[in-house]
Amino acid sequence: TDEWYGTVTTGCILLADNSIVPVQGYDADKMEGVGVVIGTRNDSVWVVSSKELGQYAYLDSIMTVSDVSTDETALCGIENTASILKSDGESPAVNAIVEYSSPVKGWILPSIGELRMLSSNLGTVGKAMQVIGGDAFLTSPYISSTQDGSSTQTEELYAKCITLHSGYVASILKTETAQVRPVLRMKMK
């Protein structure tokens, strides 16, 4: 909606009715917070879910997923998640997000760029998450939808993960588990 433009900032709260309010305007008795804004760019807003989904593997087998970005700065979780869903591989991490029950739809497995955005704003986002009673961010690594693009072999074997509290990005074997936290990219009209 038009009222978002210029007023949505990191730490604002996404409500169950798809509206966004500043943390100071949140009323726990009348509103249901489902996520917190982690950043904005041009006409888009990124929101992290209030819920941890647990630990899941990127894939249940070793393979390269075509059309998944290896760019560590790209904010392309939507596109990556769609490519993973279209692939021949089974993704426990993506399946957990697809099955995630939320009044707001469109959650995806974030790219490493989106998780880096979250990491760089973790203090502000964490405070807002406490206000809405969301799950705390854990110290274990979070899996992204980004493949390790340093070589053809690493792209096949590894996905990128991040420790949010330190911002440390590493690679994890696609069949190993890491934390999954859904993210949403919303267009502002």
C-alpha cells in the first residue's frame, strides 16, 4: 500500500493482516505480529518470520540445482526457492517453509544475501522480535537458498549458511542440516 513508502524501516512489524506498523505502534492485545522487517530496497521490503522452523537439509541428495544464484550479495530467495521447487531434488528446508502455517503467504528460503541483511540488522530486528513474542535467533548456522559457486564441484556439494550473530558465512554440505527461518519479500505499490 502507498502508506508504506518512506515509512517502513528495519524493525517495523508485519501483522497477520499484511499491514506493517512501527514497533511503537504495536499493540499485543489487538494485533498479531508475524514477522519483522529486516531491510528495504527501492520498492521492496524484506521480513523475517517470527518462528524458527527447526533444522533441515538443503537437499536430501547431492546435486546442482539449476537457475539457483551463487551470488552472495543477491537478494533472490524467491527465485532460488522457485528453482529448488522445480528441480528433481527434494528439499527438506524448502518443504518446511511450504508447509509453514501462517496467516501471511509467500514465505521463502532466504538467499545468503537476505540472511546477511538480517545479520547486519540483528540488534534492531531482535528487539522488535521480543516485542511480538517471536522466537529468538539462535547461535547455530542458518541455511540459505544460495549454492556455493566457487567451482562446479562446490556448487553441486554445498550451500551457503550464516551464523547470524557474527555474520560469518560458510558452506555446508547440502545433505547436512542447519536452522531454517522463513523470509518474505514484499513489493511496495
